[in-house]
Amino acid sequence: MIKDKISSQEIIDLVSSKASVSKRAAEEFLKVMITSIEEALMAGEVVKIKNFGTFKLQWNEPRKSVNVHTGEDIIIPGYSKVTFVPDVVLKNVVNEPFAHLEPVVLDGDDEDSDEIAVDEVTLDPLRVLNEQAADIKGLLADIQALSPKKKQMEVEEVLPTEEVKSERIEIQDYDLTALDDIEVKTEENAVNEEKSELKKVEEVIIPEAILDLKPEVASEIENKIEYATATVENETDVSSYDIPKYEDDILTTEPVVSEEYVPNPFLDNHKFLKKKKRWLVPAGLLALVAVLFGLYFLVPPVTNLVDSSLTSLKNATADAKQNFSMTEMFNTVSKWAEPKKATSEIVVVPKTKPVVDSISDSIAKPNMVPATVKPLVKSIEKPIPVKKSVDSLQLMLDGPRVYKKFIGSERITSGSRLTLMSKKYYKKSDFWVYIYEANKANIPNPDHIAAGTLIQIPKLDSRLIDVSNPKCIKKALELHDLYVKKRQQD
Amino acid sequence: MNHKELIASMAEKMNSPKSIVADLLEKTIETCTELLADDKTIGFQSFGNFEVRKKEERLSVHPSTQIRTLIPPKLVVNFKQSNILKEKLKDLPHHD
């Protein structure tokens, strides 16, 4: 032991000088103290001294051991032992040099890696979607090349609808400007249509089964959709006469078309669809209108070539559907679209709910095309005010902190620490960063503050230093990393 | 035996008022605390040694959650009884 050992004599000297009593008195006192403690311990008592600690007798059981030299078993007899448990005060005083250290949880990194993994997973379906969209494009180009001159116009119309269909979920829960972009990119003719008409087109597009009739609808919309919807009821009667000969061709490949033949089966089908997917129902109705129009206005014959090509497209899109569930799509789309938007920092999640509402609205009144469009518009505009009410705490955490009021001041001495001050004033040592920020001008290096420096303790908002709120702790730790690492780099 | 009882028994032995004994005891404890804080070892003849030991930092793993935590180093007071005291205690019948 190289440590300085203070003997009994030295203790006596120190105590006598401190208590300003004679050395003899001090010596006697210490002797009496020790004998008193011993006696009490002998009597089996626990001796507790305030601000110092507790003495206790501990009985150690006899145990077997082995003589190292001879290998014989020996029994170490049981014995009593005086143990000392230091008082909290003594403990803290002695541990002062390490008081600023706190246990560090080492497994914090796992959370970050998990988040990255989630990002990758959610981006993946989007990529697959894009690939499939490209495939469909190629397929359509082939069809276009193969199709006779007469069909060319129709195929051109089909192309945009396919494009829109593949991305329709994005369109639905995203916004109308995005919808416009997609339309412009994919289709030249449809772009000329007005916004409201686009919305209608989008609604019409949803059921894949009616796809073949879509082109007619598109051209119809260009003429006038409002008129068309108004006259639907009259035309259903008329079209029922037109359909039969056309029906025979299509019935085998396009089962949905057959439903439009008679009004009653359609109603049954409507219910059936409702069970399957809610959003399909209004779309199906719209498509029905479109089909009837197509039959009414255009020449009935539709060749098998177009049918087969369309069914192949249907399969492709059906595959795409199988890969992603709706929720996955919502996630991907919102994540994917986020950086594009000016309001990117705002959570996108609330958006989906109004959209769902609008869809349920449209289910309530399936026959009215404009009705389905209006709630959709509302739903997209609604979330904007909601977004603006951002968490005030988050604002406080993100915003710059201004220190105007001070609740105290401390002068740095040897052994002073910002963390200890933080613990004293804010109940948690992690918040020392705020003290540092408030006194930055006087502290060139937070690790080595010159003795005699006057530290102002800033008054902080109680929400900012909420010990129970993990956000506050996290922020403080981020700042800690920022300052400490900056120092280390310098 | 708590603080008060100790003072009472000491005052009786020394034939001096409790207040003086209490004051002396307080001063003694203060002295000891200061010395220990200064990383000194205190030896009381025939009683034992008080010394400061450093517990090194260590990794602790929570048994059920498997969360690893780095426990920082710390300084603790350790008391070791002297051999004289040990011999005295040997005569003591154990109570358990």
C-alpha cells in the first residue's frame, strides 16, 4: 500500500485541532468511541453513526478447503466479521471524482439500424411497381404495333388508363397536382381534359374488368361527361337492346361485362363487390355507365385481339396487386412523395383517413359521379390545417434556445462540473448542455473550464427538461454528442 | 444502537456531557470523511482500517432483457477489521 496511511495518533492530532480540545481529551474520546462500538457489536447490535455509516457483525459459516501444500482437506472454522456500510453522505463525498459518470446503455444503436431496414423494405414495393409499369408500357407498345389501323386510336387510349391504373392508389391518397403530372407524362390527349374530368376518369379507371371500354369513355368525357351522367338512365334501356350480339363475344373473357346486360344481376354483383373491396363499388358503377356509353355511341364489334391483349394486361396488374396490400401502398407512396412536397416535414399519415372517408361517401351514393369527386377534393384539402398544428414541444426542441432569465449562478472551483450543476438545478445531469449553451461565451472548452469562471444557470421551460419525457433526454444527448464530438475533432 | 445511543454510552464512560461528546463525534466523523475523500487510509489501532477502493467500470447485462449497460467506475469506502478485533470476536458465540 503506497497510499498515505493515517495512524491513530495522526487522527488524534487532527481531531484535537479541529475541535480545539487537548490531545489527551481527543485520545480518550477516540478510545472510548472504539470501545463503545466494539462493545455494542459484541452484544450483537448494529452500530449506526450519522453521516458516516453502519457497523455490523457478520457470521461467516465454517467451510471446507484444501491445504495447498499437502492436499489435505481442512475446515476453516466459522467466524464473525465486522462489516461497514458507508452512509450515503460519505459515499457521495468519496465518489465525488466519478459523480458525473452515469451508466450508459450500449444497445441504443439497434433502433437506428431497424429504421433503416424499414426504409429499405418500404421502398422495395415501389421499385417493383415501377418495373411493372414499365413492363406494361412495353406490352402496350407491342399491342399498338400489332393492332390494325382501326384499333390504333383505342390502344392509344388504353395506354394512359393502364398507366393511371398502376399508380392509381398513389393518386387517390395523394393530391390532384400529382395526378395531373402523371396524366401529362403518360397521355397527350387526356391532358387536355379539365381537372374535374380527370377525377372522373380516375374513378372510372379503377375496375380493371371494364378496361376495354375505357377508351370510349375517355372520348365520351371529352365530349361532355355531365351530360352523359344525366342521361344514364335513359341509355341503360337503350343499351340493353344493343348489347346482345356484342355480348356473346365478350362473355367468355370478360365476365363483368355480362353483368351489365340485365339490371338485377348488376345489383347482386354490386353487393358482392362491396364485400370484397369497398372502393371498387363506386368505381364499378362508374364503369358500368362508361360501358353503356361505349356500347351506345360506338360501333359494337370489338375484336378478340384487343380482348386478349387486355386480359394479359389485367393479369399483369393483378400480379401487381397481389404483391402489395393497400396499407403497404399508402406507406410507400407517402414516403416516396414526401421529399417532393414543400411541407415534407409534416406527417402524411392523417391524409389517408379522409380519403377513406371520401370513399365511403362515394359508396353511399354510388350513382352520382360528381358526388364521389367532391369529397375526394375535400379530403385532400382538409389535412392541411391539421398539419400546421405541430407539437409545441417539438418546436421548442428544434428551435433555437434563447436564455434570458437566470435562476442562479455558480463559480467554478476545482471539482465543479456542469453535469453536477445540471443535476442540482434541473434534476438530471444530461441537461448540462443547456448551461453550456447559455455560457458559451465564457467556456471555450466544456471539458476544461477555467477555475473562477462564473456560470449563469439559465431558467429553462419545465417541458424542455422533463425528466420523464424521453424526447427531452434524447435532445439533450444529441446536443451532448454535438458539443463533445466537436471538441474532439478540434 | 443508533447515533444517539452511542453518544449516550460514550458520555457515560467519559463522564462528560452528551453535547460535548456529540460535538467531538461530529468533528471526528468530519475529519475521517475529509481524509477518505482525499484518498487516505485511516487506521484505528485495534479496530481496523478504512480505505477507499476504486471499483473499475464494468459491463452489466440485464438477465431478462439482455440490455448491456456500461457501469462507470466508482470509489467506495472499505473497512477491514484488524486482527486484534478478529481475535476478540472469536470468543463470541455465533447467534445464528
